[in-house]
Amino acid sequence: MTSRTGASPPTPLRWVTARVTLTPVRLVALGFAAAIAVGTGLLLLPAASQPGTDTGVVDALFTATSAMCLTGLIVVDTPTHWSGFGQGTILALIQVGGFGIMTMASLVGLMLANRIGLRARLNAAAEVRASGLGDVRSVVVGVVRVSVLIEAVTALCLAARFAVGYDEPPGRALWLGVFHSISAFNNAGFALYSDNIIGFADDPWICVPLLAAVILGGIGFPVLFEVGRRVRGTTSGRWSLHTRLTVAVTAVLLVAGPALVLALEWGHTLRQHDVGAKLLVAAFQGIMPRTAGFNSVDYAQMDPATLLVTDVLMFIGGGSGGTAGGIKVTTFALLLFAIVAEVRGDRAVTIFDRRINPRVQRQALSVALIGVALVMVPTIVLLAGTAFDLNVLLFEVTSAFATVGLSTGITAQLPAWGQLILALLMYLGRIGSITLVSALAARQRDRRYQLPEERPFIG
């Protein structure tokens, strides 16, 4: 049947596709969802589990989401439940999640055709936050090179320690080194020990390489690239505002986090360690919330004040364009500077002698408030539907949203619907609040007129 003009009438599928445009941010969201689905299917295979162990759909979905979204929360014990194939699948999901679906797609295009199309460039730019279309090719290759280099160095350090210090066979030591190095650099927090890193709490040869990989992965690729260019001497002048702000806030949090953990846990979970080990454990647990998920002490035994401090660190997260989660340090810093400007009565927000665009301020506020909502609403739902206390539920929810992976141990005890809520939070936290909003937006419009101005009462 045709219309009077001779054209076929629109079918329901054609009507939907005409109104849903696959923008780069939507492709990023769909790419992550597709990878999670594939990972779930692989983990459901009998070969993915240890002999005699069954894997439920929720367990497989939760684990695939946690790995792909670089979180580290688990509902089954990684070393005892999953076989070598299952652990390899988890590791592959972590690496793909770290590279980014669209970055990986662009890399494949480079290898096959030695060129990148406009659509692929747009997709990769949305994922790695490149500054322009012209530099996406170099950024994609740079992401892979930097990732492989840091992961390889970390893996060798860890493998040598496992082999020499813990008498692991060479093959096993290398596997442990590779798995934990990839998990660390991608801020995933998966470990091949049932107690995570608790058994190595006072071993700097294990903890320090993990910390270094976590910090480098979490600071963000844009900062790593800019610092690398400065070290090689290919650029001159002062750093960009993004790099200066990220490095400054990161440095403050790297000191403040361990200092608070040390002060709050000195006579509590750290009391059995000597002074040197206390400093190492405090540094480890003060840095990991941003946002790696390894733990060298049992969070279930920590003081509620420490859990609340960790909640804040997890919510802030790491740098933009990296493997960390949270609302990002630049968002947190911009909101602080906006408050300072308002208190001082300044007409504009300035950071390091640069004026901040009001639209960027609104974006920062939107990201923060969406993050608060994504933490508060699930916490209330879980608080009403389970018997767990507020402090532990808030901790698990914040850890899921910020893709951290730290846990007080209750995730596996939650009902299936509660675990699905956390899985959804991990997905939303990974693709980003603004990405989600952009992906769901039906259209964009610029208002060509201004309405009359009026001011409501504030406070």
C-alpha cells in the first residue's frame, strides 16, 4: 500500500528509527550494554565456573556489569567460583571497559583500514573526551600505548614479588601479576584472593605498585598525555586549566584521604600493625576509594566515621577521561570555587586566573545533583526493603554508583532485586550522568527569545 505521493507509509520500526538518532553518546551507552550482555552470556557457560559450581543469571549479569564498568563489587568469590576461562573473561571485560567500547572500535578500524571515519571519530571523541576530531586518532592509539605500558610494568613488578616473596610458580606468578595490574590500572578492584589484598596489607612490594597503577589510571588520559608531552618537550607554556585543576585537587585528596583514615583507624583496625605498616595501610585505604576497590583491611570492621569519609572520597572520584568513576575531581573543585565566588560577591567564577563559562557551571551542578539522586534514591529503596543499616547500605550504593568496588560484605547478601539495582547503578556510573542525559534526550533546541527575568527567594 502506498500513499497518494507514491511513497510507502511509515512502518512502526521506520517511525522509531526516524526519531531516535544514534548520536555518539548513545552509541557509547549501547556499546557498554552490548558488551555487558556478551560478558553475561560467556560467564553463564559451564566452562566459566569451577566444576560442580552453578552460576545464576543474576550472578553472571552482576559480575559482567561490575567488570565492564570497572567496579569490582562481587556476589560470588572470584578465585573459587570462576574457572580460568571465567577469570579470563572478567579480565577481558575490564580491559575493554578501560579502553572504552568506542575507542576499541576505532582501534580496530585503524588496524584494518589504517584510517578512521568521521562517525568513528565522533564516537571515540565522546568516549575519551578528545579536544577535537583531528586528534582522536592519536588519542586512541595513545590510550592503548599508555595502558599497555603501565600495565606491563606493574605486572612485571607484581609477578616478580609473587614469585620471589611468595614462592608462586612462574606461570602462576605472571598470571597474578597481569590480572592485578590490569585490574589496578583500570580501577576495577577485582582480585584473585578471597580476602582481596588483606593478606598483603603490610607488603609495600605489592601495595605500592598497585597504588601507582591506580593513581595513573584514575587521573585521566588527558592529563597523562599533557604531562607526557611536557616531559618529552613537544609543548611549552603552562598547563591547561583542566590539568592544573585535576593535579591540584588530586594531590590534596591523596594527602587528605590517607590522613583521615590514619587518624580515625589508628586505634581501631590499624592497632595490630606497627607504625610503618599503619602508614602503608592508611595510604592504601585512603587512595583506593578514588576509585579502585582493592582493600587491605576489612571494611566491615571499620569505624562508621571512616565509612562516611570513604563515601565522600568515592563520590568525588578521580579525573575525567580516565578509568575512575564518581562525579570527578574537576566537578567537585568547580562547585567549591563557585561557592567561594558567591560568598565573595564575585560576578564570575575564576580558577587559576581563568573565567569559567556559566554553562560549565550548570553542567557541574547537574552532574553533582544527578549523582546525589542516584545515590539517595536506591539507598532509600534498599533501606526500606532490607534489614541492613543505613551506613552499610549507603556505602554499597555509593561504591556502585562511583564504580569503586569497596564493600562491607553485604552485596552478596542482598536479594536479587537489590543486586540488580546495584548493577544498574554501576552501568549509570560508568557511562556518566551527562552521557546518560544526552543519550535519553529526544532533541536539542536553542531558544531564540528570552523570558522576563525574576528572582525567587533563596534560603
